[in-house]
Amino acid sequence: MYGKCGRIEEELANTFTWNALIKRLALAKYGKETIRWFERMEQEGIRIDEVTLVAVLSACSHTGLADIGRQIFRSLSDGKYGFFPGVKHYTCMIDLLARSGCLEDALKCLKEMPFEPTITIWGSLLGGAKSQGNLELSEFAAWKLGELDPGNSGYYVLLSRNCGG
């Protein structure tokens, strides 16, 4: 509402509104713009929450900003924002690492997280391993997905495409 009246500063006075802006930029795959607004959010002293960081890490993952994503995740892990990474943050980070070809780092991150990997996490690892041509890791991730979701044969179909089948 404030934005319609030309008073954008008043509209951007809370975490919810900043998150809406950052999420839109991230979903549109404007990685560098997402980071610029995130940095401005920090400078303005607006509270950064779990939603903010999921959007920012996702933007980094989908736009090839792996180094920036790593830095942000490291800061989150060090407690900079007053909380520690949750499953969605780890999901974004594993996706970022897998997409950027850092499969060993993705697997290490997966093994070090303080909870069990989800279907989404294994799916991210499978997608990254498949795109990098790593058949062994693709098979392992597909097997784990099959354990978590035995009724879904889609993982094996995806894997068979990796094998030329």
C-alpha cells in the first residue's frame, strides 16, 4: 500500500515485507539483485529470519552464486543471525553445492547435518550427480530415495536415463 503512494521506505520497514521482495527476486532468478537487497536489509538493521535465508540461498543455488551462498551459509552456521540452519537451509546448500559440481562437498554437508536427509535433499543430490555424470553417487542417491519413498519409481527412471536406458 505504501508503495502505491511512493513511500517505499515505510513499506520496507519490516521483515515480512523485505522477505516478500527478496523471495520474488529469488523466484525470478535475479541472484545478484537478491543479494543486493539482502545486503541492504542487513545494513538497514531489518531482522533476518529463516525465510530470508532460504530465499537467498535458493537464489544463489539457481543463479550460480556458489561462493556467496557458501559465505552466507557459513555465517548462518556460525550463529550470525541468531539461529542455526534448519532442514530448508541445508536443502538449499546441498542443492547449491551439487548444482555447482561440488559433489563431495554436498555429500559432506549432507553427512554432517544434525538431522536425517529428506527426500528433497536426496533429490537435489541425485540431480547434481546426474548432471555431473557421477553414476556412483547417482545410484546411491536413487537408492536412498527408494528407501524413503518406495512407491515412487520415478527416481529409478531418472537414474536409468543416466545409464543410457
